[in-house]
Amino acid sequence: MKLLGTGLSGLVGSRIVELLSPKYTFTNYSLENGVDITDREGILARIQGEFESPWVLHLAAYTNVQQAEKDRSLNKESIAWKVNVEATQNIIDACLATDKRLLYVDTDYAFDGTKRLYNEDDIPNPQGWYAITKSEGAKRVLAMGERGLVIRISNPYRANPVGKTDFVHKMLERLTNGQEIVAPTDQLFVPTFVDDIARSIDALISAHANGIYHVVGSQAISPFDAARTVAHIFGQREDLVKETSFAAYFSGRAPVPQYAVLTNDKIQSLGVVMRGFRDGVAEVKKQEVSA
């Protein structure tokens, strides 16, 4: 099966291509190969010209959370809106015109973090501008009905990251250099192993899925405990990880959810095993040692 995609050369997308080839062949639309998804006529022409591809995987997004917040006053003139909303609408329109299904990657920042647990039926309440624009894109994809699929992921990490460095390797770099990590003890999130995201996408395509799925890890953990876990598994000094509070760490920064624990029962019901953080990081180490 031939799949079209955006952002397939990034941290998550490149691993999806690696793991799901040759079962699928991929065509990537990105600035790197001369495609600007904010160019409405250009992206419409490209997608509409691909008659053999039943799916578009839309991973490209503007993800600079702090800069997006600074640009909030620009509203629909901000880069975050143009990429996360307007470009998404371009792709939606192209899919609707050609009977293609669209998979859109959303974020756990869709929620305000006031609840201790979120499932797919919970109503989004994004707080930061980045999260608001991503949530608006998701809303438009869901309006496609049976052709629209939204997956929410959280803090993806992988072995040998490309495109950009994931949070696990940022932590590991600091620890390896003997630098301290200051991390909140009273925040919870569900980091997601990218290999499991790839296998989830395969299962969702095979099931002709639509609606919302939380494609996240199986272990809720604090950033403090996550950093200690990375240190332990990679044989680094755990005492370099220092405690702080959520309020202190995020003071003056864009708002993010304090509790972003998303359930993953729905995706696991398709037979996909979503690993917990300790198992995921152990697999990262295993893959990097054997590479």
C-alpha cells in the first residue's frame, strides 16, 4: 500500500517509515523536498494527483511551544495557526476531494491537566497557543467523519533520534556531561516509545479506524522519576537529578498540563502493546548498543 505523509523525515515519522517499510511505500511532503503544506494550491495538486494512496499521515506541525505562546497575540497570523490549522485544512480538503482517509497527530496538551486521568471521550481544554492550534486542527479532522482519525501522543522517544533530539537523549546528554537535571516531582505524563506508535499506526490503518485514539505509553511517571530512570538504565549518576515543583519549573513559561495521564486501553484493544517508560528506555539502550 502506498501512503502519503507530511513530516515523515522527523523524529517520529522517520521511524514509522523505517519500521513499516516495505509493507507500505511512502511519499513524504516536506520543506526538505520542496513542498510547503501552507501553500494551499500546491498541496491540493500533489495530494489530488495521487490516486493510488488511500491514506495521508499528517505528522508535520509547528511544535515550538514557547515561541508559539509569544506569538499568541498574532492569532491567525501566527506561524502556529498557519501550520497547525490552515495547512491541516488544506490537507483535509484534498483528502475529501479524493476519498482519502487522514491520520492526524495530536498532543496530550489538548487537556488542561486538572484531572488525574483522561480518556478519548474527555472534552479538550487546551491552554497554551500551541495546544490550542493543534486542538483546532484535530477538531477539523474529526469533522471529516469516517475518513478522519486523530491519534494523541505524548513525549515520544526512540533509539538513535533523527530530526531533533527527544527528551530522553537530552537528559542523557546532560547526565553524561555530569550536569544536573532539575525536574518536577508533582507532574505526571505518559512518555511514548516511537516504535509502539509505528505499530499502532499499522494496526489503525488495517482496521480502517476513525475517531480518536490515545497512542501513549503505559506508565504514568513524573519528569523527576523519568530522569532517574534514564540515569539508572544507562548507568549514569542518579544523584544528578534534583527535585523541583511543577509551579516553580513552569513559572514564566507557556502553560502545559500538570497531569497528562492518557488512557491507552482503546489502542491496546487492537492488539498493540504500548510499553511503559522503563521497558521503552531499556529497549532504546538495547537498540543503540546493538547498532
